[in-house]
Amino acid sequence: MSEAKRKGKEKRTKSVFREYFELIAETAVFVFFVMTFVVQAFQIPSASMVPTLQIGDFLLVNKFVYDNGSPALDKALLPRREIRRNDIIVFKYPEDLSKDYVKRVVGLPGETLEIRNKQVYIDDRPIDEPAKRHTDPHTYAKNEMSDYGNSIRDNFGPVKVPAGQYFAMGDNRDDSADSRYWGFVPAGNIKGRPWVIYFSYEAEPEAYKKTSVGERLKKLARFIPKARWNRLLKLVK
């Protein structure tokens, strides 16, 4: 092989390598941008949003949908909307910002919220909540000091929702740790709205707490046999 041909082949090899490297780098930057600013992957760890969201659902969260005090330029380029009642939100848990929670918005800023015998009232008027469910037929009396946790589950308030904050609860109303127990959700904690279920399987209760190598392998082994194929690509409402 002549010296000229050898150098030409080396040049082509370097060119192909450079193209692949640039493609990988550009893809990595795009994925980083999307996962940071556009969507977030989220797994449902508990039953608080059953039946809407099941343990073992994997979601993509739309991080662009809400206006939480965005700069004017952002609003002009990327139109967003205000948070509404019945919106499902993913947010940083107010008592531990390292954790993400998912609940449904029930009370909006400036509203007075009260729960009377499991019925939610906003500004002294009962509201319709088609997504909620109650699994416990018993209703605990207000201020039942022998079981205060269940008392506020069924009878709560009245409280006025502060400006810039929201009152959020799980759809599985009798089995949800939510604003009744730890307070309001600041607007700045809200990360986005669940958009679509991209995978789902029948996970064991509290599977997210099992983090050893062996337990992780067991979870992987359940993915396909226990997959809920009918929930794939289901839009979250």
C-alpha cells in the first residue's frame, strides 16, 4: 500500500470516529437537556393514588406545563398555564426536598378548604371529585383524640390555602399521606404534571425500599412476567 493511500485510509478512519463521537456527544447533550428541563422519569412507590396510578407505574412527567413564576421571556417562548383543581402534580416533599411525591390538587391559593365526613368543601360548598375513592366504610368523628390521625383524615379544617401554595391529596383518600398531615405544597416545589405511563408492572408493596443487589435483581426478573401491558402508553388524567 502506498504512503498516500495509507494516509487517506487513516484520515477516513479518524473522520468516521469523529462523526460517531460528535453524534454521541450531541445525543448526550440532548438527553440531558430533555431530562433536566422537559420531562422527568418517575416511579409510583405507594398506593396513595390508586386507582389512577398503581404501584409499579413508570411515568414521564411534563416539566413545561405549569407557570410557577416563570420569567416573561420563558412565558412568551413556552406558553404555560396555571395549576387547576384536579391536576395531578409531582413535587418535592415539603418535609424532605430530596423526595418527590405525586398527588392531586384539591385546594387553590386563597380558598378555604374543609373536610366534613370525607366530603371536601371549598368556600363552604361541596365539590365533586370523580377520581377519589374510599376503601374504609368507617368515618372517624372530628377531634377524636383517641385516634387523631384518622380523625383529620375524615374531618379536617377549615383552613385557608395561603398565596402561592396548594392543598393536595391522594385519590386513595383513606390511605394517603398528604396535605392533611404535612401541610401545603409551595408552588416552587412543583416539578410538573404526570403525562404518560411508559411502563407498568405488578410491583410488590414498598418495593422501592428494597435496594440490595439481590432485591434489585428480583425486581428486574418481575418486569416482563408481571408487566401490565394494558397500561403502557396510557395518558395520565
